Amino acid sequence: MITSRVSGKIILFGEHAVVYGQPALAVPVNQVFAEAEVLDSPRAGIWINAPDIGFHEKLSRIAPENPLATVVEAVFAELGISLPPSVLRTSPPEGGEKDGIEIKVTSTIPIASGLGSGAAVSVAIIRALSSYLGNPLDDEKVNKIAYEAEKIHHGTPSGIDNTVVTYGKPIFFIKDQPIELLNVAKAFTIIIADTGISAPTKQSVADVRKLWEKNPQKINALFAAAGSIARTARQSIEGGHPERLGALMNENQRILREIGVSCRELDHLTEASLRSGASGAKLSGGGRGGNMIALSTKENAPAIAEALLNAGAKNVVVTEIK
Ligand code: PMV
């Protein structure tokens, strides 16, 4: 049996604008993760079992546009395998040749909430399956396959989610550019709070596109402002001044509200965190629900986390970015 565990992520700055070529910053969140296990199965064929979502199906019976099926097929294609996997094993398993494999996927990352659930599941499957098949794919290939699945989840993804979860490190990301790792000079604390509202990124990305088509000049100016916030944030992080990020988060949140991807619950939680001592707060990811993030000192984090729960957050995670 082969297992792979992949962390979730948050976007610190630049979501949505990143789809239009602006830079964005994202970091892994190790407190939540997806896991894939690949094991021999007595049943013929390739089975995908995702008990969290009540899904257990044979690959040949899954619709081709399903992202789980897409990554499995892409791994076989990348490895140039068209034969049943049992044929490729050097020695048959104990008890004779078995002719099926089961891919079991579990995840503690809430779905459609901006924490990278879809990308983490894809990367976990790609890593576990390619290792099981005796040829673990490198990060670049893993990232490429996960991006294909992101297209199904998101429509027109920038690629930031699959990249940050593949590399598992803080990144400065520009679409279609080589990835740049962020050097976090001084650790800082982020509190992540879940509105409990599941909001598909595909929808918010499509709505932003409509807005952009209607008024490209105005929206491009907002995206450019978000891009410049992301660049300044990078300097603050790499220069050892994370305390400067609070004001930048508030500014980024104003832009996200203006492009219509915040919502009452996200606004409510950001305000609650600011009232209880956070120095900045914003939604994170696609918006319209999902998670918000707040910047805090380590000492104040428990009080802010409690204030967020009192304000209606369904779950709170405190994470150290380093
Ligand atoms: O998957 P989410 O909800 O974290 O959103 C990803 C960030 C977006 O910029 C909204 C979309 C994208 O593809 O970059």
C-alpha cells in the first residue's frame, strides 16, 4: 500500500486578479490535508473510493469530466501505461496475481471553501498512484497533471492552487511564469475562519469575468492595485516585516468587495476579527463564502479565534507561516 498526504493552502493576497496575470501569494496550511492510498484490490479494474463524499466507483464507469478520473487517467498516460497495473508489477502480490487496484481518498479540507481541497486531492492521488506504479512523478509533472484537474474544478484557473499544494511551500505566483518560492524572513500568525458556506470557485470566477467584460478598464485597474499589494506584501514578508501585512490585507479586501466576491458572512467575520485585535483581515480564495483570514500576533491569536467562533465561524484554524 502506498500513501500520500498533501496539505491544504490559503491565498494571502491576489486571488481573482491572479487569473488576469497579476501576482498572488499563497502558503500551505498543514493543519488540513488530503490523503490518497493506493492498494491491491481483489476486484478487477481501477476503483476510486472517496468515503467522505460517498463515492465508490470503477474508473471505466466514471464520467470522463470527473476530476478524480481525469487525474488517474493522466497518471497512466504520463507514465505511458496502457496495460492493467498488475502486469507491470515486478512480482505478483502474495497469494497470486490480483488484477485490480483501489485508490482511496480522504480529506480533512472542507470542500469549496478556498483551502485547496480539489488541488490537494489531485496531488495526493497523482503522487500515490505514480509511486504505486513504480515511477513516482516529479513535482513539475505532478503540478502539470493537477492543473488539468483544476480546469474542471475552476473553469479558467490561474494554477496557483495546484502549484502551492504541489510544492508545499509559500509561493509568489504569476500565471504561466516559473514558480518563485517566498522566503519568509520572520514567522507570522494567521487565523483562518470558515463561514461554513460552500461556494464553488468556478461560479465566482465566472461572475468576475462578466464584470470584467462589462467594464474592463475599471476592473483592470482594481486587479493592478491587487497586484501591487501582492508585490508589496512579498517585500514585507521577505524583508522581515510581517506586521505590515495587516494594512495590505484590508486594502486587498476592499478590492475583493468591489469586484463582488465578498458576502455578508465574510464581511461579518473580517469585522469581528478586526474588532478583537487582528491587524488586518480579508477573504481568501474564490469568496462568496468559504474562509477568511486574519493577521494577528501569536499572543492575541487565541482571543481572536474565540471572537470569530462567537461571531458565527464554523471552524477556526490558527497557523504559523514560516
Ligand atoms: O480555490 P480557491 O477558492 O482558493 O480560489 C483560487 C483563487 C482564484 O484566484 C479565485 C482562482 C484561480 O484560479 O486563481
